[in-house]
Amino acid sequence: MSRMAPLLDKVENIPFPNLTFPHIRNIASELVTMGASDADIERELTSLTSQQQDTLMKVLYCCLEHDSKSSSTYFRWHAKLYALVGPGSITRVLTEKKV
């Protein structure tokens, strides 16, 4: 089972415009910890549901906005996720409306 799935499920219903770094601090920590190898990243990504993958895309954009010191790790995750899910995930995240 995915280590990140339960964390992603907690923020799934927060629209992208409302998402703040305090909401995702634990996920950001996991991304940095687990981002040691491409194989680890790919294994984690393929274990997530499509909804969790979209949520992760949303989280990655928030991480990139608020935590520049770990941006290289976030970009590695983003590249692997984009290769897996394509541009549709980005479109879904960026068009989410505020509640």
C-alpha cells in the first residue's frame, strides 16, 4: 500500500486555490524523504489511484510555490507523475474552483 495515499486522501477535497502549505506539510516531508530514487518514485506513483495522482499534482504545485529549497525533488516527482498521467491532470488541477 502507498505511504502517501492516506495523506493525499485528507486533502483531496480542498480545491487548489484554497490549498496552503500547512495543509500539505506532512506530504511535502514524505515527498522529500521518499524521493531518493526514480524507482521509488515510480513505485509510489503507480500505487496511487487516479484521484490520488491528481491530488498529488495539486500538492506538488503548492510545494513548489512555498518550499523552494526542495524544488528539485518536487520537480523530479512532477516529471514522473506527468509522464504517467499526462496533461489532463494539470488541467484538472488548474481549473478547480474555490469553494
